[in-house]
Amino acid sequence: MIKNKKYSVRVRVWIDETNGPFLGIGRIWLLEHIAETGSITNAAKEMKMSYRQAWQLVEDMNKQAEAPLVEKLLGGKGGGGARLTEAGQRAIKTFYSLEKKINDFVSKESSKIKF
Amino acid sequence: MIKNKKYSVRVRVWIDETNGPFLGIGRIWLLEHIAETGSITNAAKEMKMSYRQAWQLVEDMNKQAEAPLVEKLLGGKGGGGARLTEAGQRAIKTFYSLEKKINDFVSKESSKIKF
């Protein structure tokens, strides 16, 4: 019996640093939300995570990166805002460009699979 | 300040069928455990999942594949054994060979990332 199914390949990409996972799509979304909303508090809300969890992720990323990705700003309600550094903006671009290269390779391989 | 961190890229691979995820490393491990132990019950135990869950995964895989990957054998205690079909053995090889090709590509890209 020939079912004639169609298959495709999907990958998920992480960049690890010596001490553990550094950047995956979840952290990239957090960085993007910080850039859009101007604060860790608002970014956390949009991602339905606690402020504490988002803050911890930012701390980890800043330590794991060569240069901090997020800069905390002083003052204002709720402990001030936050913005991406140049390194933070570059990290997003580097991640997506890597993901795209891998996905391009994967789609080529995808068309070749046979079961 | 130069921290001189080292980064590497890691991917996780899935093969999807039109109706959803078909094969990922978890399902491949289940197939391998069925091959080793000769039964879904024992494979489930080794993977610390319920028999019901393992059985459901096998049902899903068999439906999503062009030809069933696991063949259930009649009789014996605990409802009889199970073994991989030729298609099941081939599925494992296809998955690992695809994963290897993607990992080879990824390590090349990995050495190029700069933050």
C-alpha cells in the first residue's frame, strides 16, 4: 500500500557558550521584546514570564556575551527601563543569519529524504 | 574588556509529516529500545514513560510512516513482544544520517560565528 506521505525537516538552533546555552529563539524573542517595549518588565509581561525570570535571563546573557547585550537604565516607575546595546542588536542579527543559513541547507536536504 | 568566550552551535532535528511531527530523537530512542528489548512494555520502562504513552507513539509513527515501523507480535505475557520492521530500521538510519549531515554543516558554520 502506497500512502504517498510528504515529509519535511525542521531544526531548532542554539548557540552555546562554554558554560551552557547562550542564545536560542526564546532568548532572542526576549531581546526583541526589550527593544520594542523599552523595559524588562514589559518584555516579561508580553512573554508571559515573571519579571524575575526575564531579569535572570538578561543577567545570564550579559555574563555569557563578550559584551553586555542589555543595558539597564536608571530611574522611573518600576525600576527604570532597559535597552539593547550594539552587541545586543548584533546578537539578534547573528542568530537569525545563522538560523537562515542552516534552514537553507536543511531545506535542500529535506527534499532528498526518502523512507 | 575582552572576555574571550568560546561559542558553538547546536541543533535539534525533527522530521515532520503533513499531519505533524513524525520523527525526533525521542521517538528514535523509543524505536531503538524496542529493537533492543523486544517489547513496547520494556522499552517504555527503560525510557521512564508509561506503556500507554509508548504505545500511542508507536501507533502514531506507524500511521505517519509510508509503511509501519513497528510490528506487534502476538501472545506471551504482557501482551506479546514487538519488533522493528525493515522500514523501522531504515527510519533510524535515515534520521541519523540526516542529523549527521546537518551537524557537519553546523560545525562548519559554528567556527565562523563572531559576536
